[in-house]
Amino acid sequence: MVMRCPFCGHGDTQVKDSRPTEDSSAIRRRRFCQACGSRFTTFERVHLRDLVVLKRNGQRSPFDREKLARSIRIACRKRPVDDERIERIVSGIQRHLESLGDAEVESKAIGEAVMEHLAGLDPVAYVRFASVYRNFREAKDFEEFVETLSSLSV
């Protein structure tokens, strides 16, 4: 397989270094373009099956790993959570969904998996994600949710 340079489009890039990621869910490759001299990183992941997300309104759409990562990044914005940790969460969720054996996954299952990971990671990110996922409409919704959190941690 030819890996094109993302800077100049040249088809002759060379692998300089290969190693597994920290959680061994992907192979990280440092590459070098012989035409323009640029360096870049690629990741190879095992893709078990094409997942389809069944949304609440009945629509079906392909599972989008980047969309999942983006929503977690938004919840973790300005929190002490690094991108590598977010990538591990996304990889774990994706592996779990693929291992369920079904090509269709309800969006609710994805949301609950994210909530489970964020609950143990950062309480602020957890509440931020919950506010969108559970569709909080007013301050009272936040208050009730935070009260249930407080009662669980006591």
C-alpha cells in the first residue's frame, strides 16, 4: 500500500520508526517524504467490522470514530485530560462495540459507554457530557443530576 505525503501528495514516503501505541490498539509509524522532506505520523488500527449507529430518531449512520473523539474532547476542554487518554477511551469504546458481534449499535449504548468512562476520569467533563447527552433544558436539570452524583459519592 502506498502512503501519500499529506503535504505534497508524493507517493514515495519512507517509514522511519514503527511501534505500538501505549494500549497496543494501533501501530504508530513515523514517516518521511523523500520529495519534500516533511515528517508525519500515521496510525494503523485493526478494523473488525463496519459499525452502524442506530440513532434515537431511527436514522442509521456509519460509526465515526472522530466524531466520538471530538465529543469527548469538547467535554474535557480546559480539564487536566490529555489527548492520549482520550484516544485510549475512544479505542476502548470502539473495541468494545466491535466485540459485541452486532454491526448495528444504538447511540444510547455509545453515550452510556462514554458516561461510564468520564465518570471515573473527570467529574466536570462527566457533567458536561451528561448535559448534552441527557439533553438538560434548564438549571434544575443540572441541580438534580449533580445531587444524584453527590449522593453516590457520599
